[in-house]
Amino acid sequence: TFHGALLDAELLAQVYVELTGGRQIGLELATTVTETTIIEFRRSPAKKREFRAPRPHDASEEELARHREFLTTIASPLWDT
């Protein structure tokens, strides 16, 4: 018999199988099983997003200088080993 984490893992595995198309494909909580089950998946139409021009992401000279200054305050940084 399972107990503790093994029981939890077994239960989660069973739930995963059920939710990914095991005996019941959807989350409808069907109470009866028919010979042929037809499930209609409704997809919402993809939303068109307005185009946005890319924003600059380069650091300014001031930001780079402040970053270099900050790096000098770190004692024994990993990248120096």
C-alpha cells in the first residue's frame, strides 16, 4: 500500500490521466458513459492585437556606468572564480 508522498503521486497521476483524455476527456464531470461520446471543443476566435513597434531595450551609458559601479560592491562574485 502507498502512503504519504507515494500516495499523493499516485493520486496526482490518476488525475493527470483523467484530465488529459483518460476515461473523461473534459471537465464536464459526466455522470454517464455512452457508447460513443462526442465532445465539442469550442475555441474562441484568436484576438487580433494591434501592432506595436519594438521598443529600444539597450541600456543607456548612465545605466551601464551605474551597473558597473554596482558590480564593484559585490564581494567575491561567482563570475570571478
